[in-house]
Amino acid sequence: MQNPTYTVLKVAEILNADAKLVDEQRVVQYLVIDSRSILIPENSLFFALSSHRNGHDFIEDAYIRGIRNFVITEHKYAHKYPDCNILIVSNALMALQQLAGYHRSQYNLKTIGITGSNGKTIVKEWLYQLLAADENIVRSPKSYNSQIGVPLSVWQIQSENTLGIFEAGISGVNEMETLADIIQPQIGVLTNIGEAHAEGFHSKKEKLKEKLKLFKDAELFVYSPDYVTDFNFRDLPGKKRFSWSSTRGADLRIIAVEPIAQNCYLRAIYLDREIECMLPFKDRASIENGMICWATLLALGYSPEQADERLERLSPVSMRLELKTGINQCSVIDDSYSADISSLAIALDFLNQQNQHPKKTVILSELFETGRDDLHLYTEIAALLAQKKVDRLIGIGKHISNFAHLFNIEKAFFEDTSAFIRNFPALHFNQETILVKGARRFEFAKISKLLTQKIHDTVLEINLNAMVNNLQFYRSKIKPGVKIMAMVKAFSYGSGSFEVANLLQFHKVDYLAVAYADEGIALRKAGISLPIMVMSPEQSAFDAIIKYRLEPEIYSLEILHSFNSALSDYDFDYPIHIKIDSGMHRLGFDDAEIDQLLPILTNAKQLKVQSIFSHLVASGEAEHDGFTQAQINKFTIISNQLIDVLGYQPLLHIANTSGISRWPGAQLDMVRLGIGLYGFDSVLTDNRGLQTTMALKTTVTQVKALTSGETVGYSRRGVLPNGGTIATVKIGYADGYNRSFGNGVGKMIVNGHLVPTIGSICMDMTMLDVTGIDVKPGDEAIVFNHERTIAQLAEQIGTIPYEILTNVSQRVKRIYFYE
């Protein structure tokens, strides 16, 4: 069959929209929900969705970027753009879902639907690898599994596809039926059901019941009885069912799991005979996901021998972009494990978030298995690179090289990765952001290694998706119109500088705050254009503050006079921020100074008070609520005095992270989001609703067997009375691992085991007691992550998470992940 053509008029009919059309035959190919993520604007349809942010606020931006087709709900925009096609609906999200559902219904497509708490994306990608030889597959990009992600995934279906593999995730009840109607899966696969994403459900059973709605009309249901123990067999979905388990009777009964080197050998009973397969992984999660894929292949009719052959060839799946420090002052975005149009568009959006270098380069392999002829494929890629303002393309592969003439930018092409490596010195990478995006067979990991600075084996991994989740979590708590100032002082609480600021700028926070001018200057040099408040401005830095358009916190009469004097040669209203001491007694104007402050502000014509603010002392502690309320009252009185004299309304802000949640009445004009952005809020039980943003990891250098009574480390403080095994790892107090963690106080995760330190912490190394555990040099040791939390480490040595985070030294390399 031919792919259906969707004109704007046709879309209006599908959505039953109130249409105001100026070009009703305009063809719609792309659905857009983010004005920053546009492929081909003239054939794009923008949906003004309203969730944490009102999508109508970004119509102007989408219009400037070339879009002329809009789905809106607010009638006031209907006549604002007379040269646009406007479709007015009652609910833009439902309209997006309705359009995708209609598109799905045009195809008689075999479809696999996947849901669960963990493992959905890996199982989807592995099933793609396992079935790609037999089917032309369309699948969800990355982890597009939400109420928005699913319709955007299904919209990709084309006539040449013979199989769709789509994942579906939900965060609350009454969400899955909509996704089921869009995907219409004939085959259902249930992955691990754990505690992830449980906030929107009263119980694990309720969550499972909601997830199973995806398979309400499925012909085949693949599952483990271990995850549906609360359900009667007759209540499970699927006209046919195929079960797998390693603990109880099932269609595929796994009877042995045996690690062999870096692989895992599985034996099972299937159709009353013993079968086997080899998985090229040995970690627990991969083994379970491999079992699910094994069961799915068998349920689809593949022989045990076919399944074994294919499973043994599975490749690792990296669903995350990695942002690393590169050679010659470059930044490298490593996405070297996959290449298709959808993931390329996602990677290019991330590339465009990076403003720290003036030049953007893409190293791209040719794309396979797209179902598109090369001319149309590379024409679209060329248009995409131009639209995303890429400066240089390095193409690798014969097919992309044949279409070099389509790319009107700086370019170079190579037949294969080896040819690129041979010519590497002549390519002159310097002060640029480089996206490395390659199909797996091109082994682009070799290219990434060439471009990346050699790093200390101890790394701090920062999950940028988790940071965005935390930002949106707090956005959902603040009132409409309240601005957000994000705290990025102290190297963004140890997590990074421009890397975090770029993310926050992309997600449209209103202000950034740093401690000192040099932090703000570094952000300006990295291309950050957001307003930046400097909380501790030094008189020696005033000229630089003015030069780089930083906005000082003014907390004393001396600083005020000095900064006003520094402005004597300038003729403009320079923004400043007045700090009131309402009870912290650290910095700020107190009651006695207000009378002196008022006339100075009245006469200082070169100054503009951008905001008036104060800091809550104990907003997260109920026993001090009386004091907190007194602080708010005092701040209100003093700020009103200042406003009366100024004759205009500055922004008012007093609420910090815990204040956002506990004191909604104190949100005022702006809130200051600090430690909550990085995953910690003392007022939330177990940080519920927040995600862990950082993991500190190191590696084992050497393993030693010690005899009874031997000692470990300086001053012989580590003693093994009965002998045992120690592992030395590459982290010490110079990396920020506090000496207080020595002698068994601290613990790390090694190969799934929590092991204690032994002996004193050294400057560059720490010793661990790994007696009874299989450990070898090169194995990973986790200092903290989502399981071994920073809060637990802080409690062990009597400090706070802030100190643990900010103590991670700068010699520990940061790697940023973005999905």
C-alpha cells in the first residue's frame, strides 16, 4: 500500500477541529511538540501542549523557526497569525493521540507492545536486533513511551514496515488504555515489575493492573508468573500466553544460570526437552532482559537453535548520549552505538543545547535498514543538518559518500572507519562540539576514544534526564507565572559548569545564580545568555561583572556604594539584587540599615533593583515554622518599604528548595531551586518524586590475598585477623572521598556486593575488604548512585549531602548522560 498523504485539511477532518486554513493542501509529515526540535518546518504541525509549561507560549518561537501549521486550544491565537493554518481543538494532547491512532489504523501491521517497570527500552532494542533480519521494523525512538512519546513513535509507521515494536510507560491510573488504542499490539511483552514509577499508584497490584491494559486485545502475551502473582491466570490478557520463569513452572523453565567469563550460559526446559542459549552479558538486569527476549523468540515460533544463535550475537545497547571533555578544548557527544533518523534528530537537539564552542561538527555513518532509498534518505539528512545549523559533516561509509553533493556545509567523507582514523591528524579538531553518531557495525567507539581526553578511571556520571525530571517536578509545584532561579554555584553543586547551565537554559529557567564572578564569567564565555546573579560579588571583580553582564547581589552599604561608583562611566540602569537579612544573619541588610538604604536607591539613577530577596533558615523543619513565618512577615514589610520608594515592582523571592514544597504562599514572584535540582529535598520522604542525578564510580587497580594478622594501609590500621582479600580502588581523599570513610566506616558496591573500606583512606587510593567475592582488576566500584545514596554517605560521617557533592574534586572527570 501507499503511505497516506495528510493535508492540513485532512488532519482537520480527522480531529474534527475548528479550522482556519490559508493553505489547506499543505502536506503534514512531522508532528512537533517542542519549538526547539523542528526538522522540516514547512511540513510540520505544531501541537501547543500544556503540561508544566503552556505550549501556546512557544507558538511565536515556532513561527519564527518557519512553522505555519498549528493545533491550539486558546482561541486568542486563532487570528494572531493570518498566514498560518490554525486548527482549534478542546485538548491538544488528545488531538495528538487521536491523529496517531488514526495513522496506526491505516496499516495492517504486526505490532509488539512492551510495558513494565524496568527493562522496556533494552528489551525493545534487543528484539529489534533479533528480528531485524526477518522484518522491516519501526520502533520507538530511545525511550519514547509516554502519553506524548507513544503517538510520536507510532506516527513513524510507513507502508514498508512489517513489524512495529513500541514501548508504553505510565505514571498513573487511566493512562494505559489510550496508549493501547494507539499501539494496538497483537503481541504483548511484560518486563520486570518493580518499584520504579510507583508514585502514581496506591499499590503494586494497581500499577500492574493498569499496565496489563496495554494487552487487552493481544493475541499473544509473553510474561513471567513471578510478576503476576496477585492475578488469577484466567484474568491475564492474551488469547495465547507464553510464560517464562527461573523459580516456578513455566513454558520456558530456566533451570541453570552459569556465568562464563563475560557471558552467561542458560539452560531451560521447553516442550519437555532441555534447551540452552548463551548471552554475551553477565549482569543481573541483562540476564533477565535476555530471558524475556528468549521467551519472546520461542513464543513467536523460532526454534531453540535459531534463538540461541541470535541471542549470542546481541550487542550492548547504549540509550544515553555521553557528553565528555575532548582533545584540543573540544566537547564530544558520544552516540556511537546507533544511527537512524529519529535518534539522529534527538542527538542534534542535544548538540544544539551546547553553546560552549562556536563550531558544531557531526561525524555520521551511513544509515541502514531505514526502508528508504538513499537519495531521499540523505536529502532529508542534509536538510536536517542545515536546519540544525551544523557547521561541518564528516561522513563515513560508501553510501553517504555517494551523496556528498547534497551537503552544502564544510565536509569530508571516508569509505570506512579505518580510513577516517588514518586521516585523523589532518582533520584538525579544535574548540568545537563534536557529535559522534554511528551504526554499530562502524565501531565508532574507536573514533570516540581518539577524540576524548584520557580520563582518570574515577568518574562522576551526571544524568541530565534526571535533572530535567527534577526541574519539572518543582515546576509542577509552583504557581503559574512564578519564575525559577536555578542555583549553579560551586560548580553546580559539583556536577558541572556550562554542561548543566546549557541544559537549564534549554529548558527555559528564568535565572541562574553563582557564588562568585568567575563562575558567571565562565558561563558567559560558554555561551550562556540567561540572567546570572552573583551572590558574593567582590569589589575587584566589578569591572568584569559589568563587562560580562552579570548581576550582583548587594548585601551591604559598602558594596552598594562601591558598585555604584564602578558604574560612574556607564549610562544605563544596571540590574542589582538587594539581599534582606530576615533571620539568617549571614549577609544582607537588617532593619537598622533600611533607612540608610532607601535614599541611596532613590538617588542612584544608574541602578535598577531587579529583585529583592531573603533566605529562609529552616523552611524544611516543622519545629521552626514559627520562625519561618516571622521571616516571611519581616521580608514582606521591608520589601514593601523598598517598593514604595523605588516606584516600580522588582521581583520578590524568598523560597528555597524545601520552601517551594512546604511554603507555597511564599513562592512570590520567583523561587530559588538549589539542592532539589540535584535530587535532594529534606521535606520529601526518601526524596520521593525526585531522581538521582549523579553516580561516582571508580575501578579496581589490584587484588591481594593476605594471610592471618596482616595489616593494610598507613599506621597499620586495617587488620585482617583471619586473613582475606583486599581490592585497591582508584579514589582517595584528593578525589573527595573523605578520610572519615576509612576503617570500615565507608562502603562501596563491587560486583553487586556492598563491601567495607579497610585501613586509612589514602590520597589517591582506597582499600576494600572483598573477602569471599570474585573481584579482579578493572572491575567497577560504585561509591554512590541511586542504590548507595549520597544521603547514606553523608549520614555515615555526620555531614550533609551538599558537602559530599561539592567535595568531589575537579580531577574526577565528569561524564554527562542524556537520553
